[in-house]
Amino acid sequence: MKSARVIALIAGFGFLFLALAVQGIFPYVMKEAGPKTVTRTVRTEVGELTAIGSAARPYTALEAQGRAIYIREGCWYCHSMYLRPVAGEDRRWGPVAEFGEYTHDLPHLFGTRRIGPDLTRVGGKYGDDWHAAHYFDPRMVVPDSVMPRFTWLFTKDAASGKQVLNEEGKALVAFIQNIGMSRGKWRDSFPYQILATGASSIQTEVSLSHGKAVYLRRCVGCHGEKGDGKGSAVSLVLFRVAQPRDFTTGAFKFRTTPSGSVPLDSDLFRTISVGIRGSAMPPWFNLPEEDRRDVIQYIKTFSRDFEEFPPGPPIEIPRPPKPTPDLISRGKKVFEEMQCKECHGAEGRGDGPSSNTLKDDFGNRIPPANFTTGIFKSGPRPEDIFRTFMTGLNGTPMPSFKDAFTSPDDGWAITFYVLSLSADRGK
Ligand code: HEC
Ligand code: HEC
Ligand code: HEC
């Protein structure tokens, strides 16, 4: 009996010391070993994705302030920051954690409990607007969430009367959006977020009542009960990047169908699965396929266009060629000839002469995409860029250039030129 107690005592102190050593002492000792490199996915000068070894950069002052708020608010009680190479964690969240990612993280915030999801790869998963709505009241966007509200990170915007993030809230979001970013553009080759364009409609047994249930659980906070884009989140929190789509108009941006046409089911399936990067619209690749298919049929009931004007024939997207420096310089020329720079600017920064005057069909200001950010709403694959300027984005000033091209080669030249603008220049 006595020896059992001694063993338990030794084991107890042993594990306590081990925990202190691994989490408290080792990180400080190993910091001296200098920065470690991580696998970073970057765009090359010809717009392709490639992986390089690179060191994590230190936090900016704003991100460091956000990190302190993350610690102060106890986010780490519920969120871990460590992806293990087991149980398909890399399929749900992305690549497993690497040593060098934690170079500037002292104290470490690995965490042990996962009351909420791991946050190692959350940077860039959602837009700032989503985070704002989620921190103000998680249940507006995720109805069965147990995450607390953080209303003290907000202030009232005088002009709109809606809630906006205050200085602390902005710092927290800056920190969250930077988590995992030392891995670069890994998301652009994450299989679940780069769905290919299926040309045919998806045939499946449909349950509208199930689709409605999915909608009321996942989408209603933003898109509203009537599908008019006036959900509770939008009425309380100011969305800065884009307003949730009003489904009653039948205008959809991301399609393989001609300008003005409604999208195919497969177009909607792609958009819903991968999300709309940079905006509040989250990716839903974690939802069962059946949920995604049924919710599409439900969304279509909001507009009669789907019945009255069947979708036009989808464009054909040939296989992209292997990009070369010659293709890029040709792309630059075509970009200038086709007046893309009128809106997108000579260097693709979204600052062309007419950029300040553009409005969408609903009267909201809409800046032309800044290609140097590398954040593409329509998707990061060459096929996504190609599709976007071939079919245009309905409801926005972004026109269709389908008839302007005499050869698909010019299309690919422009595509890779656009992608090359977000090349990693080792800043
Ligand atoms: C009581 C536990 C708890 C606390 C404290 C908490 N969260 Fe959460 N969090 C959750 C749960 C549960 C979810 C999953 C449901 C949801 O998305 O709301 C979540 C989801 C998230 C997500 C979305 C992750 C993803 O991949 O979908 C982010 C980002 C997040 N939390 C950030 C924070 C931040 C920042 C704080 C501190 C200001 C915080 N959380 C505090 C429980 C918590
Ligand atoms: C947190 C807010 C939010 C939630 C929740 C949300 N959306 Fe969205 N959604 C948006 C925003 C914002 C846009 C417009 C983005 C843009 O145009 O840049 C959008 C756009 C869309 C579009 C238009 C795509 C196109 O081609 O124009 C579809 C379809 C869509 N959402 C479906 C859904 C479905 C289905 C759900 C639920 C499973 C959902 N959304 C949940 C914010 C949200
Ligand atoms: C009249 C102004 C205008 C012209 C001309 C124009 N665009 Fe656009 N473009 C826009 C606007 C506005 C958006 C943003 C739409 C949005 O955010 O929903 C956009 C978005 C895009 C996108 C999508 C980026 C993303 O986030 O996925 C691509 C790609 C694009 N434009 C390429 C081109 C190319 C290539 C040309 C020339 C052949 C061109 N645009 C000409 C206004 C224009």
C-alpha cells in the first residue's frame, strides 16, 4: 500500500515537472536555437504554386496587441493551436503543425482543450466581416455555438448605427487572420477548397424540407428568412466587404453560364463548398454533401428566374497550359489592350481611373479586385480566374469578355498574368 502511494507521488511530480519543462522551460531554451523554417506555399513569377522553406515573420505591433487580447479573453481555454498528424486533422483544418511556426510564440498557446475547433489554420478561412459578426454574437452565424459573446470589442458606428469592431477588436482580428499564415497560400491547393468546375447539373434526389432546415440552421443569420440578404447579423453588425446576396434577385456572381443567366447547380455547389474568400461568406466543405445539395434547391425557390429563364449553356474551360515568362508578358499586353486597367489599375491594384465610381446593382460601392492581395473571391485556380472574366460577375460592373477573345491562349495569358501579380517577392 505504502509503495503504491510513493509511486503515485513520484509519478505525479514527474509529470508535473515534465509539463513544466516542455511547456515552460524548453520554449525559452530552444528560442536561442534561432528561427526555424516552415513549408511555405507561394506563387511564382509565372503565377504557379510552389513550396519553399521560409522563416516565420515576427508579429506586427497590431497583431501582438491582438495576441495579448486573445490571452486576456481566455480564448485558449477553448481553442488549441496545434494540428496533430493523426485522425485526419489535416483533412479538416489543413497541414499539420511545424516547429518553426511557433518561433515568435512566447508563451506558446498550444492549448489542450478543444471545446471549439483548433485555430492553427484559421487565418484566411473566414473574412473579417464573418469574424466581426461571430465575436458580436456567435449564435447569429453558428446557431448551436457555445462560444461566449465578446461585445466589449465593439463600438457603435455613427453613420450606420450598426456595431463595428473597436481598436481592440481590430487587433484581435488582425492576430486571428495571421495565424498559420507563415505557411503562405497552402489554402490555394487545399483539395476541399478548390473544387473543379463541373459542367453538368447535379442530379440527385432532392428534399426541399431538408434544404430548408439546413438553410434555417446555417444561412439565415446572414441571408435572412426571406432570402433577401437581411439576416439578423447584417442588421446588427456592419459588413464592410460585401453584403450577403439577396437571393430574390436571381443575380449570382460565380457561374459557368453566360452573362445575365442564372447559375447551374454545380456552380452553386462550388461556391457554397469553397466559400467566397475575403467576404463574410464562409466555406461549407465540412457540411455533408447532401446538406449542400438540398440547400441549393431551397435557395433556388427564392427567385422565379430559375424556373422562368433556364440557365444558358456553360462555357467550356480548356486545360490551362504550363505558364512561361513569355505568356506572362503577353498577358500584360492583353490586360492593357482589353481595358482591364480602367478598373483594376495598370498594376492590378484595384485603383484604376473608374475604380472609385463603381456600384453594384443594389447601389453598394464595389471596388474592383486588387489582384496583388492574392485573395480571389471566385477561387484561386487558373480555371476560376479564366471563368470569371469570360462570364463576368452578374450584379456587378465586372463585365463578360467572352466575345473579346479570339483565342483561348490570350485568356490563359491574362489568367496567369493576374495570378503572377501576387507572386511572393520575399518581403
Ligand atoms: C467557451 C469556449 C470558447 C471560448 C472562450 C472561445 N471560443 Fe471560439 N469557439 C468555440 C466553439 C464551441 C466554436 C465552434 C462554434 C462556432 O463557430 O461558434 C468556436 C469557434 C471559433 C472560431 C471559428 C473556428 C472555425 O474554424 O470555424 C474562431 C475563429 C473562434 N472561435 C475564435 C475565438 C476567439 C478569438 C476567442 C476569444 C476572444 C474565442 N474563440 C473564445 C468556443 C469558444
Ligand atoms: C456570415 C454571413 C453568411 C453566412 C452565414 C452565409 N453567407 Fe452566403 N454570402 C454571404 C455574403 C457576404 C455573400 C456575398 C459575397 C460577395 O458577393 O462578395 C454571400 C453570397 C452567397 C451566395 C452567392 C454566390 C454567387 O455566385 O453570387 C450564395 C449562393 C450563398 N451565399 C449561399 C449561402 C448558403 C447556402 C449559406 C448557408 C449554408 C450561406 N450562404 C451562409 C454571407 C453569408
Ligand atoms: C468596369 C470595370 C471593370 C473592368 C473593365 C474589368 N473589371 Fe474585373 N472586376 C471589376 C469589379 C468591380 C470586380 C469585383 C467584383 C466583386 O468584388 O464581386 C472585378 C473582379 C474581377 C475578378 C475576380 C477577382 C476575385 O476576387 O475573384 C477578376 C479575375 C477580374 N475582375 C478580371 C478582370 C479582367 C481580366 C479584366 C479585363 C479583361 C477585367 N477584370 C475588367 C470591375 C472591372
